[in-house]
Amino acid sequence: MKYRLRISGRDAQNIKNHLFPGDQLEAVSIAMCGHHKGKEEFILCVHEVFNIPYEKCDRTPGYVHWQTETIIPFIEKAAKLGLSIVKLHSHPGGYDSFSELDDASDKKLFPSLYGWIDGEQPHASIVVLPNGRFFGRIVDSSGGFHVVDQIMIVGDTISIFNHIEEEVDQKVSLRNIQSFGPGTTRLLKNIAVGVVGASGTGSPILEQLSRLGVGELVIIDPDIIEDKNLNRILNSKKHHATQKVYKANMLKTSIEAMGFNTKVFSFTENLYDSRDAIDALIRCDVIFGCVDSIDGRHLLSQISTFYCIPYIDIGIKLEADGRGGINQINGAVHYIQPGGSSLLSRGVYSIQGLESATLKRENKEEYEKRLKEKYIVNIRVDSPAVISVNMFVSSFGVNDFLNRIHPYKGYNPSERAVTWLSLSEDMIFHDSDGTPDVYLGKKVGLGDYKPFLDIPGL
């Protein structure tokens, strides 16, 4: 079993501020975490942090002793919710391993935690270094240690700390290494990226991610290739439309034929109808949303929040003038981080629009009836598709992702959570993350907590 830990940027900054107050003494924080158990891995997601007050600790540069009764209310809350506990402490001197004192402390603390909290969920011990690196281990009920294979911090930038990384093929990845360095190229090889929507913007995003050397891709799209798609889905051909091949399966075959040894998993169901597809996304380190539907965007926002996954939403709007021309060509790239603002709070969609989209998916007959009676919002979308526009906006999305894992642009990523692209006016606008979504902020890191993703019927 592999173990992974995910932390929102806001929680990670809170932890680091407490663990490194500038006095060079060790400190400790406690986090309760939601979780997801897959077939081969267990993912912990930080939901809430409690910083143990300095005055409740005996602190030195190499040791911290704290009063465990301080965290009893916190442990009781975790037990009630069925969540995991993670202990985080600092090594202000930079010692990059667990000490013998750490071993003794963990063997004493963690068996008692398993006594407090029912369930099979694991608990973990994490060390934070002054350079910002996190590393850790699972401590089982008998005091045994198991390495945490990956720790990811999802803020304005994305930091991923892998215990072991697979090496890249130097010949295949030479140009990428020259551009982004061996560290970033190796990181791409060791992450999984999910792409939901494999048509106009999804296919060029998949093409770029594949050739950049991403190690694993998850493709989700329920539609088959039709003649009308051939002008915008990369690598699609006439026989794919004739044979009614699924978009996701065609792109899987195309990527595998590149010879980069990319692992590709395709799903040909609507995300709302496939728990397997959702589980595959939960395993991903990054999600790209290339969907037009409001309810699709909402579901991806929920997954991003509950499982602490960065979400990049790609949107394009082309308004035809009805005479064979186009009035407006606009695109948008939204970077969504858990605990920050959301597509809903940014005004990309409304609650009323979400209700209409949900009704259309669940009861199309009733939707048409209410639409005719003007009781709901008309969410029909009929825009022309132009491959040059799709590729332009998709490229901005991929480059934004690259700048999050390897900041190479001359600006603070926090200032550009949104990129608005107006091809009609030949202008680019940016906006910051803005005010956090109050509702979603309460759900960060809850994992498999019921009701699942807070969406009835899933």
C-alpha cells in the first residue's frame, strides 16, 4: 500500500508559520484529515489544523515535549467524524530524517490515537524543514513505521515531494530538460493528470501533457467521435467517426503510440454516472476541466475541494453573428485551489444555472417543460468551434500549470488565478484568487466523508 498526504496552501502556510516562528526551537501542530482508500494507495487530505501553543510545550532546538491533553478536544472531534490524525513538527536545524527521540515519541503517541479513533484509517507523523520540504511516515497501531510516498501542497504554486522518483528517458525528454531542468521533468514523469472532456480543448491539452512527459493520464469523456468533431480533435480521422469510436479511447491509443511509456486510463462514461472515473480523478495530482456544462464544472470543483487537488478550468466562448461571421472570441483559464475562491464565487456560473443543468441531466423531459414555461434558465450552448482558438487557450492552461509547479514567469502566481483572453480585442487580462468560497472552505480535505462530495445521488 502506498501512502500520500495532501495539504492546501493556506493550511501549509499556517503550519509553517507556527513551526518556524524565528526562535530556532522545535514546535508542533496537529491536523485532522479526510481520506480516500484506493486499491493500491491511501490518500490523506488535511481538513483542519490545530497549532499547539508554545506555552504548552517544552521546546529546544532538537526536541519538543508537549502536553497531550491539549489536543483531547481535537481528537474527540476527529473521532466523531472518523478522520485521521497527522502530527507535524519542525526540525529547525534542517535534520532531514526522523531522530531516535522522534521514534520514541511516535511509538508512544500513535497507539493511543488508534484507541481513541475507530476505523481502519491510518495516522501519520510529518517533519517540516526550514527550506519548506515535508517528509513523513505512517505509524501503525503497533508502532510500526511506513513511509509516506508523496506529500503535495496545493496553493498558488504546487509543491510535490516524492519519496522515490522514476527517472526520465534523457533522449526523449532532452528538450524538456533543457527548458525546465531535470527536476521538473522528473516531477512530470512521476505525476498523474486527469483531463475531463476530450474534444476541442481537451485533446490539445492531452497532446501537450503527453509530449511534456507526464507519466500518467486519465481521460474522461462519454461521447463518440462524429464528423463534426474532425476539425478540432487532434489525431481524429474519418474512420473514427464512421466506426463511432469513443473520443477517450481514440486519444488513449494515440498517446500510447507516441512511445513515451505514458500510462493512460480512459473512461467513456459521464462523470456523474461512473464512480470508477471519479476514483481515478481522486488519484490524480492535477485536474484539467474541459467541459461546457455547469454541473460538470461543479462536480470537478467538489472533487478538487474534498480531495485537495488543483483544478484548472478551460473555457471558450465564441459568439456567431448569424451571418457566417463571429462577433466575439473569448477564452478563460481558471486556476482553482482548495480553500480559495471557486468558479461559483467568481461568477462563472450561478446556483440557478446549476439547478437547471442538474435538472437537464437528471430529467430532460421535465427540464424542457419548465424551460417552455420560463421557470428555469436556458443553458443551451451552441457556439462554433475553431481549432486555432482551442489550441491557443489550451496552451495558456498548460503553461499556467507548468508555472505552478516550476515558477518561471516574472510575476507572483497568486496575482493570476484567472487569465481572460479576448482574441477579438487582442487583449489579455488577469485577476487574483479573490475572496474564498465560504461554503467550500468548510469542506476542504474531507475526503470520502458522507454524503459523498455533498452531491445527492452520487
